[in-house]
Amino acid sequence: MKEQIELIVAAAKKAVDEASDEKQIDEIRVKYLGKKGELTALLKQMGSLSAEERPIMGQMVNEAKAKLEEIVGAKQIQLKEKATELKLKAEQIDITMPAKEAKVGKLHPLNTVLNDMIDIFQSMGFDVLDGPEVETDHYNFECLNVPADHPARDMQDTFYLADNLLLRTQTSAAQIRTMENRKPPIRIICPGRVFRADEVDATHSPVFHQIEGLVVDKNVTMCDLKGVLEQFAKEIYGADTKVKFRPSFFPFTEPSVEVDVTCSECGGKGCRVCKGSGWIEILGAGMVHPNVLRSCGIDPEVYSGFAFGIGLDRLTTTRYKISDIRLLFENDKRFLDQF
Ligand code: PHE
């Protein structure tokens, strides 16, 4: 029996030596010292010994137990310390490491310019409205004094979705929707995307943006149109900007004008951006045609109004000196990061 004890102790010691984590050492403790452990099993066999042998063996087993408990305990402490050390090391924070740069989103340049325009018109008392991108022929053309066989339809190459359904070619459809739903005085702008089947190049895109404006009231004249648009141009391009009103044609306005501003690149001397003319066209406008007022149930004998359509993309490319309109739609991060 003495030999058995020595064998058990030797095996236990070896196991403790080899144990490398807290779980293993706990298993060893159960195996040798637990209630069903090997030393306890020996104690249970003592009944078969003689009365003289029993106390001697009892003492030997107890001494072996005490010794093993000491070894296991010491190893437990040692492993625990090692585990804590490893954990601390793993959780260490290097406060000298450079911080990660937080990526903050930015406004697209089109939105920056649009927000500026909205501010300007709101300060002049305009409401901001929204209209559908899929329009009926009725709102996009018919009510705007462009009947089915009118040659002005050729000015705007249209994406048709179905017989009477199309992608709006101009935000002017919003004029009609507004006049149907509101009674004068009306003062609104309607920004949005418009679509034309244009060939893509540096200055043309099949999708672009307009801001439609409409004012209808008693005694609205061409002077009001000029005042509002001149004020707008000076706020967007700077107080020195000169504004030119050129006679033009739109079926839904009479008289009609196109508005040019002095080129912001060369200040009017003539350069590549303005193709040498010193001027850049930024919008179309005019006095709302009596037929249009009538088609919306507004009496042209009592009320008059003016409307304008501003090209947001042109305004944005000239303000930021962007040479190609396609850059506004490609959403290349390297481009957008510059704003
Ligand atoms: N809708 C016209 C265009 O797209 C612009 C415009 C709007 C002209 C309102 C006059 C009045 O060309």
C-alpha cells in the first residue's frame, strides 16, 4: 500500500508539473484529491488492514494528501497569475497610436448650391414644393400650351414610359399642379430632377436638375420678374455680377427671356468656360401665357404671373469650375471629397 501511495503521489506531481492552465489543474485536483479521487479510494481500503497497520497507513495517506494539496494549491496560484498577466497584456491599449480619422459625410455640391438657392428664394417669400418625376403628357406639355402636334415638343427629347406617361422633361409641370391646387397669390419654387434623351457629353446629361419658380398675383409685371431674378443672380454670383435679359421663346410664357450672367471665370472678358462671349446662360423665364393661366382656372384678365426655370447643374459647374457635368453624376469619392 505504501508503494501505491508513492506511485499516486509521483503521478500527481508529474501531472501538476505538466498542467498549463487552470482547467487542467482543477481536473488533477478532482482526480487525486476529490471525494472519488485516488487517495480517498485508498482510505476506503483501510478496512482490510490489521489494527496495527491501520493508523500508520492512515497517517501516510493523510500526509500524502496534505503534500499534494500544497503542490496543487501552489500551482493553482501560479497559473492564475499567469492567466491574469496574459489577459492584461491582451487588453493593453497603446495610447500613443495615432487615432483613426472619423469619416464624416458631406453634402454633394449640387445639394450645397440647391440649399443656397432655396435660402435665397425663401428669403424672398417663396414656398418650396415637390412634384412627381413621372408625369402625364397633360401636365408636362398639354397644359403648358404645348399640344400634341406643337413643334416645341422637338425642343425636349422625351423619354416616354407609356402613351400618356413620361419622365418629366422640365419642372414646369409643377406650375400647373400648383395653380390647380392653390389660389393666387402664389409664390413657389419647385426643385427636382428632369430627364431628356440627350447624348451624354461634357455639358449634357440625360438626367439633370431644374428649379422652377412661379409667381401669380394681381399686377405682376415683367419688372417683378427682372427684380427677382437680378437679385437672385447677384446673391449667387456676387454683387458685381451683371445680368442680361435676352428675348427668347417658350410656349408657356409670353414674352419669354433667357437670362445670362457675366462669366464668373473671366469676369466678362471672354474665356473657355463662356466660349469667349463673357456671358453664361443660367435660366429661362417669362410672363405666364394667358392660355396656361386659363387652363388652370385662373382668369388672365385679373391675374398675371411670371415663371422661371433655372439649371442647377450649370450653376454648380460654373461656381466650382467643374469642367465636365458627368462628374456630378458619377459619385466618384475622389471627386466628391474635394468639396
Ligand atoms: N421649362 C423651360 C426649359 O426647361 C424653362 C422655363 C421655365 C422657361 C419657366 C420659362 C419659364 O427650358
